[in-house]
Amino acid sequence: MTGPEGGARSAQFYGGEDRNAYLHRAWMRRGMPDHAFDGRPHIAIANTASELTPCNSHLDEVAQSVKNGVYEAGGIPHNLPMVSIGETTVRTTAMLWRNMAAMAAEELLRANPVDAVVLLGGCDKTIPALLMAAASVGIPAIVVPGGPMLNGTFRGQPLGCGTDVWKLSEEVRAGGLASDVFRSTESSMIRSRGHCNTMGTASTMAFMAEALGMTLPGIAGIPAPDSRLLEYSHATGRRIVELAREGLTPADVLTKASFHNAIVALAAIGGSTNAVVHLLAIAGRVGVDLTLDDFDAIGEGVPLLVNLQPAGAFLMEDLFRAGGYLAVLREVRERLDPTAITVAGRPLVDELDGHQVWDRTVIRAADEPLLPDAGIVVLRGNLAPSGAIIKPAAATPALLRHRGPAVVFDSVEDLRARIDDPDLDVDENSVLVLRGCGPRGYPGMPEVANMPLPRKLLERGVRDMVRICDGRMSGTAYGTVVLHVAPEAAAGGPLALVRDGDLIELDVAGRSLTMLVPDEELRARKPAPAATAAYASPRRGWEQLYVQHVQQADTGADLDFLVGATGPAVMRESH
Ligand code: FES
Ligand code: MG
């Protein structure tokens, strides 16, 4: 859609001498010179800065550096505020709003006179939503990840976002930490601008954007306050003007090969399980045939190289100091698909030279990994006919093959009400099952799958149990947790049929998740009434639209009518 000047879309608004061209130009002038409308590229800066998305609150400064680069290269930048979602801020769950943010971004990009876009994100859902939108519009796009916070510290020890919240709050409950001291750690944990500094979803999705080829190579993981983030932002501004002229679109970059590389990268960093639903959704927008099973097949045997919380010891600032994401990728170079390119115009594998590892305690060598196999495993069986996932690297090895009786919870509220009941019929061999937490049932697929363990078992020293849920878990959490069970209970999945005491068998090596109940009996069972009563049934607004149209986790939980692309064609005149 872009011509030699790179301004084919905007020229359809601004070119010509008629009344409508006048309307479009005159209102936009406000000091802009006449040559702003001579056919040069107009660049949107899709900006998720918001004071209610604290992880993205610094993005206006980043946007200014992008703008400088755009001007320098002869383009015209426009700040375009986006729907912004703060992971810790919004309810019921940020995931409920990912598709809304993606839809709003898509429509705004298509409706406006822009030829290309720079996508500014950070907090968990913001980069996935913007990538989904850009893929569906199909104009040239580059991501600028906002970067992680500086390391937190407390009493000389590192303090990691998310992961250490759970740890410190447990210490308070156990009487080892006064609550006023606990409160005083808030500012030492969240020390600076930026997103979570653990290997949670934000850190993971920034790297996924880079591994997919959708950032300038080397930007992901630069801490938010680091001057180099602004240098890269400036360079991104320059590059997006070239891209507008070249016409290289997300579909040219987002190939099956680039998703292959992202899955290798995901395993090597021990990234968040949330990347699975986000990558599937992005692939769906661009028409790449990516399946849940690809995560298992491509990730299998990829070593875990990055020693970061929640699985390891360090934080994102340490990873950057140790050489950064490209140094990690260089360790697994032979597993990467050499045909995948980046927005810089060259294959990703050609960007890895010279990226050295400076600290082997943070980034391991491929032949001395933290774990030999960090891939996500896909499970199937009569409990998850369309699939479920587990991250063995975050699980207890002894539980990866396990058989035990189910203890079933029909909702998060049911779980909270009964989990610490001394009379609950549960022991360490039990399998905790939580349903009604899928995309449709909750709605929005909240991060509740890593259920708290029963207090009476905690007191006996039990630290992990097999847990099964149709929801997600935070990228900063861990345990032997089977996630994203599809179909979810509320979509007619067999999870709704499980009863207390049913034997459940998890066999990670065998890729299976089975309830040992005869088929005949299962066919005769009806979904538990207490479960169905807990499913959401919104009557208006976004929640209703979402529940009516959201797809299951195994295909990315996008809305059915948003899958695929509409393209960048300019719409009909407004006047
Ligand atoms: Fe925003 Fe973690 S809460 S990235
Ligand atoms: Mg989260």
C-alpha cells in the first residue's frame, strides 16, 4: 500500500485540491509546514502511556525520542494515545481487556491518515495487543518495549517484582516480618519507572517481540531508565520512516520461521506461559498456521539458560548487564531458523555476532544449562481434549508423573472459602482442580491457576501439589500447575464433569492428562450445577461481546471475528 514516498495512505487524505483534502490538511496544520503534506510518510506513535498503567507511565519520554528520529528521517510523527492496561491495576483481569485494546488500536490505525506505526508497550498485555492490531492492519510497524525497572533491593538482597511479593507476604503471615516493614518495602521493590523486573510476562513479551523480528535488534531488556533505551527509540523513529518507504509489513516479518525463533527464545529464557496465548493470537491475526503443539515440538530440548526470578536468582538489570537477550539467543543459534528476518531488514541470526556473555552466573552456556529441557509441554486426554499446558521447568520433578484423587473447586471464591478448612478432605497426593476460570467462564482467564496450598498441608511442609485449571498463572509464579485446559468448563469442557475423589493421572513425559472414569459414566454425567452457576453471564457491554465471541486458550483466546486481517485500505470519506 505504500508508494515510493512511503505516504500512500496519508496522501489519500492530504493529496489533492478538493474540499476534503483541505479539511484533512487545514485541521492538522497547527504550525506544521506545507511540506508536511507533500507525500512524506506520516508515522503513528501508538502510545500506551497512562498514569494508571504504572509500568508504561514513562512512555511519553520514549515517544519524544521516537519523534525526533522520525523528523530526522523526513517523516511526520503523530502521538496516538492507545487503550492502556495495567496488570496490577485493572479488574477483573487485564486479559479481559487485551482484545479490546487490540481492536481499538486496529480501528484507530486504519481510520487515521498514517502510513506506518511505532508500537510503545511494556506492561503485560500492551505489547501483545499492539502486535495483534498492527498485524491486522498490515502497515509497517516496529515495537519499542518500554523496558524493565531497575533491580529492587531490601536489606542488601534483591527484591523482584511479583515473586518477592508472595514471599514477603508469607513471611508476614508466619510472623517473621512486621507489617510496617513489609509496607516500607513497596518503594524498594518498585524503585523506578519500567515494567516488572522478573522474567514475568512483560519481560517475556518484550523479548518475544524482538525474537519475532518486530523490534530493532538489541532493544528488548534495556532497563526503562537507561539512556540507551532512548537512543534505540530514536533509531526506531528513523527506521520506521525507511520501512514506510520500503513497504515491509508485519506479514513480511511474522512468518512461521519467526514464530519458530520466538518459541526457541521462550524456552531458553524460561519465559512466561502467557506467551503461549499471546503468540497464538498474533499468529492468528497474520494467518500463520501456529498450533499449540508447535510449542511442545519446537521447544523440546531447548536448554534453560537464564537464571532469573521466578525460577532463578537474578533480575532483568542483571540480564542486561550480563549481555542481554541477544547473547542468550547466540547460545542457541543453531536452533534458530535462519530465514526469519527482523524489521532491520536482515535475518535475526545475522544480528547475534558480537553479543557476548559477560556473566555466566546469569546467562549459562548451552552445554552448561540450568536445565537441559525448558520447553512447554502440551497435554491431552479426556480432561483436556483440545489441550492444556504445563511448564515442567517450574514444576516439581517427582510430580511430573502422578495419580491422585481430585479435590474440586467451582470458582475462585469457592477455593478461597474452603482451601484452609481443617476438615477439607485433602492430602499431598490430592489433585487440586479449579474450574470456571477460562476465557468465557470468569470471564477473561485470570491468573489463578497456581492455587494456594491448603494451610494444613503447608504446615506439614508440603510445598507443591498437582493443580489443574482452565485459567492462567502469573509469569512470576511456579509449581506443578496444568494451565489453559481447553475446552474450559464453561465452554462444555469435561473439566465441568470432574467430581471429588475421581482419580486423575498426569503423565508429562507421555503428554497426557486423564481422569480415570469410564467413558460410559462420563457420558452420563452432567456439568456440576455449582460450577455452571458460577460462570459469568454479563448482559451488556464489552464483557457480553467478549463472552459471546472469545475463543479457547488453545487458539489464543482472541475474539472469533478478530482473527485474521482486514488490511490497510483507506476507508470511505467522512464528509
Ligand atoms: Fe506491569 Fe508486571 S505489573 S509488567
Ligand atoms: Mg500477570
